[in-house]
Amino acid sequence: MPQITVDYSASLDEAFDPRGYARALHPVVVETVAARTAACKTRTRRTEDTVVGDGTGDDALVHVEIALLAGRTDEAKARLGEAAAALVRDFLKPVDGVTVHVSAEVRDLDASYRNG
């Protein structure tokens, strides 16, 4: 814990540095919600097919999901979500003609979560 997933459009292969992003995100998570660096686990997933709106535009996306053990305040989770989304821009080069949609969600892990 935290369990972090970063999904990004395949069209961003040359523009987005997911590993660099993950390495920069971990200290932000630690500082914002009092996690341990060693506990941060990030998976990045290149998504081949993404559709935004009616699908006619040249759009791409980066979505960050951070799942935490319960106990953080809504305010702390909101700050983390904002910071995670803003940090994406530091690892994303502009792509001519492409609109990149960046989003982040911070949620609690449910009672079924186990780590072993």
C-alpha cells in the first residue's frame, strides 16, 4: 500500500515518461498521506484504445488511480489527487494536435485488501 495504477494512451509513447512519473510520485504520496516510500507500488499500463467524447477528436489520456488503506481525510485525498494530476505535466511533452486529458482518483482500499 499505496497501490497506484497509471493508465496512458498508446499515442503518448514518445511523449510520456511513466517510470519517471512513478519515481517522482512516490515522494509526493509519502509527504501528502504519510505513507512509506517502500510501500508505494506503481503499475503503468499503456492502453491501445481510448475514446474521449464522441471519439472524433485527436485526444489522449493519462489517468492515475491511487488506492490507500482507509483512514486518510477527504481533504488529504483531494490534495493527493490534485498533486498527482499536476505532476503528470512534468513528465509529458506536448504532442502537436493532440489534446491530453489528465485525471486522478484517490480512493480507499476495501476490507478485502491483503498484502503478503
